[in-house]
Amino acid sequence: MDVILIVAVLVLLVLAVVVIRKARDSRDERRRHEATEHRDEAAAQRARAEAEQAEADERAARARKEQALVEERNRAAEEARNAADQHESRATKLDPDER
């Protein structure tokens, strides 16, 4: 009778170990799945962020180029004004009615 009791206890212990392992494996698999979902979402967010950054960089480059054009036009306009002022000054010096 003692042997049957010992065997029964051992069977129950083995069954408990099997159940515990299955539960742990199931929990681990759920966590792996959840981790994969988080990684997928992180990758998607990263891709969106990188696309937004690329667009922002492109806009900034266009803005710098436009700013350079504006500055060049301002320099050209200033040079034209200076040339006009010089011509006006020369005309004033040459005009006998302006003396």
C-alpha cells in the first residue's frame, strides 16, 4: 500500500510539474507575442518619425536655399541702388543747373 501511495504522489508531482511547465510556456509565448507586437509598433513609429524628419530636413534645405536667394537679391538690389546713387551724384555734379 505504501508503494502505491508513493507512486501516486510521484505521478501527482510529475503532473504538477507538467502543468506548471505548460503554464509557464504558455505565459512565455504570450509575452513573446506581446513583445513582437511592441517591436512591430516601435518599428512603425520609427519609420513614421524618420519620414517626418526627412520631410522636415527637405523643407529646411528648401528654406535655406530660398533664404540664400533672398539675400542674393537683396545684395543685387543694394548694388543697383548704390549704382543709381553714384549716377545721380555724377549727374548732379555734371548738371550746370544743379550747381
